[in-house]
Amino acid sequence: MKIDHTKGKYYLDKSQGTPPSFWLDSTPKTNYPSLTGDISVDAVVIGGGMAGISSAYLLTQEGLKVAVLETDRILQGTTAYTTAKLTSQHGLIYDKLLGQMGAEKAKQYAEANESAIEFVAKLVEREAIDCDFTRQPAYIYTQQNKSKEKLEKEMKAAQQCGIDAHYVTELDLPLAVKGALRFDQQAQFHPRKYLLALAGKIAEKGGHIFEQTKAVDIRGDGPFIVLTQQGSRVKADYVVMACHYPFNILPGLYVSRIYQEREYAVVVKAKEAFPGGMYINAEEPARSLRGLPIPDGERILIVGEKHRTGHGKNLTEHYKNLMEFAQGLFTVEEFPYYWSTQDCTTLDDLPYIGPISRSKPNLLIATGFRKWGMTHGTVAALIIRDRIVRGASPWQEVYAPSRSISLNFAASFMANSSLLAFDLVAGKLMRGKEIYSLRPGEAVIANMDGRRVGLYMDSEANLHRVDTTCPHLGCEVQWNDAELSWDCPCHGSRYDVDGNPIEGPTLKPLAKY
């Protein structure tokens, strides 16, 4: 992040790419081997993020032989770009759950997330994991009178579900709020420090972690055969798809039941001390804050500005909006880090955790965490452990991927399907530019002999050319100027400037010119 001293504003130097997140920059890289032959295990976990590593850890602790398959390096995907809050406060969720699913399932949701926080706290203490774990209150606040009633209803709903929730009228932040809801005994931590320690415990128990090993197909009904891009085969009684977005779309037709959103983060070095606590507002655009301890002091992490992947223009404006928000609260000295993240959301806002369908009880998924992945990733691991080892989980009904469809869900399904169809058709109809000019750090969708071609010029004036048709299901990718990537508006696949996949569900690169 650089500053224009003549104007007193910060700006992004896009020609040099984007920096890593603080979580990546403050921890060592991993170097687990790739899978080069065929193996047999009790359970194979596809995906090396919060849900995958936590699931593998719990299963190896139960004595199962486990293998983790990670396309790139573990803990470098969504988990490395999180806000890293461990909280059962996920926006205004409990009043909604009581109305849509009833008291029993709403209590399941609350108990699952509160139990996940306690699980991490006890594990950190038992294993002496140095991961900056601290207990913090979590606040959801409003600066609008019209939202006060919603917060009061949410407090009563949360209390009915067993949450230690309190209504307050002031915050320690320099914000004029109309009201706020406080959840006590929540927590924050450094996710990679925590999970790198768990990865080491997996290896100690005889489990396997294979990096740069992409799973591309799952065959059979149990035992399953997982095929990798390198040609290796993994035979397993259980398969856990913890790969962010399930690449195996049938059964369940998850491409129409999940959508992906991006969100942005900036780290602030300020003259003022952060007062402690974790905060998020009740309205849009979202503004989430927490302290960020580092060796030479504390920084402030601010997150918000969400939008559907592949939608929107001038995406660097989202960073600037967060910076302006920070400058309105604190005396900012520097923005040492900034990054964006992506997560899946289901149509009823509840994750899918459990068997992918009733016909395949031993093929399990964990997805749709809606940017609350640190808590829900732990919930997923506990549910998956219980389903495999004990046959059932006390929270399985509220998270079941095959749960019954409500009228609201049906309406959301139709709306999402219509948007997918619109994005597909609109992308095909949009012609590329026939006359264009590029500077380093810029991209354009060009019309070359009647074909859409994505062009990007790097900092050395080299031109990178890709076919803009996403090989997943044929939608047309759009340029993301904030992250220098080609993003699919239909299902959220993302590619670098040379067309190599960054995020799924895609399994193939963009074609090159």
C-alpha cells in the first residue's frame, strides 16, 4: 500500500500484483510431499483448510488411517484470508432460525457453534498451541434507529437458544451507535499457527498430508476411489469433501444451491490503541473490526464490502472504502496489509455439513460457511467425526445437506438459478472491444477475429492472453482489477492472468492464445 503525500490518500500499485495476507506472511510455508502412487485409507479428506485439517486431526485421534489431499499447499486458501473470529454471532441469525426452522434446530445451531469455540479453547490449552488465542466479546452494532428493534429481537432469540447475549447502548470504539448486542466468551486467534500445529499432530498419528495433489473424480458408492490429476488412486471407506466448493456436483446439484461472494480486508497501523473486542455492524455494507497482535505491537483488522464473485467493476474501490472508514475512526499511520477472500453461501444461509445425499451416506461435504468458516469449520470437523465414528451427531439435522426445502429456500433457489442463467447468456452476448489500449497492470476483454479474448499487460509490458470461457460450465469470466484475476460470475471459479485455476469449483485452466 502506498501513499500519495500530495493528497494524503492511499492507493494501490496494481502493476506489482497483490501482497499476501498477514496470516501467510507471519507463518512458515509447508512442504508436504505429493501423492505419487496408489494408497488405501479409512478416510480421505479433500481440502487442506480449516474444515479439512480439523476433520483429519479428529479422525486420526480416533485411530483412523487418514489422507489429506490438497491441490496447492495446505492452509493457503480461504483459511489464509479470514477474519479469524471464533464466534457464534453470525449476524442476525437466531431470530431468523427460530422463525424458519423452529426452536430445536435453532438451539442445535447455537450449541454447535458455542461447542466449537470451547473445543478450540481446550485444544489450544491441552496441546500448548501458541496461536494468539484470546477470549473476546463479540458485538453486532447499529447506527440506525430502525435496526434497534431487530437487535432486541435477536437478543431474545439468542438467549432462548442458550447464548450469553446482552443489549448495550455504547461501545469502546469511537462510533456513535444506537444500540449493540454483545456475546460474551467468544474468541479470536491466528488460524495458521493453530492449524499448522494440528497438521503436525496428524503426521504424528500416522496420517498423511499430500500437497500439490488435485482430486479430480470420485468413483464408487463405498469403498470409494478418488482419482488425482497425477493419476494416483486413493481407496477409502469415507470421503470428506472439505474443498471449499464441491467439485463433484451430482448428486445434490450444488451448483444451483451455492453461490460465492468476495470480501475485502485491510490491516491498520494506528496511533490509538484498539479497545479490544470484535465488532460487526448490522447493515450493509459490512464493517467488521478486531485487534491483530503482532511482535511489535497491535494492528487493527477491518473487513467488509462483499459482492458476488465475478460481479462489479472497479473492485479496488472496495479497499479504498475500507481505508476511508478506518481514517474516520483512527489516526492511521500505515496500511501494511490488504487482501480479499471468497466464501460459499447456501440459499438459506446455513452450511451444508454431512452426507452429500441420502444415497451416499459415506460421502460427506462441508461447505457454505458464509464467511464464518473458523467456527463452522470446527463444527464441520466435529459433526464429520461423530458421523463416521459414532454414527450420528447431535447437530446433524440443522446442517444436513439434504434438509427439507422451505418456501423461502424455494424462492431463493429460483432466484439463484435465474441469475446463473442470466450470467451465462449475458456473458455470451457481450462482445469484446475491437479497439483498445493497455498499460501495465490493466486488462481488457477484446474481440479478436470474432472471439472473446482476455488480455492482461504485466509490469514488464508482457501481454497475457486467455480464452474467457470458463471450462467448468461455460460461463464467461470477468476481470478482477483488485486481485488481477479472471473471475467466473456463475459459480465463482477464479484464474490467474495465465488462466491457471486459483479457486474452484473449476478443475481445468482457461484455454490460452
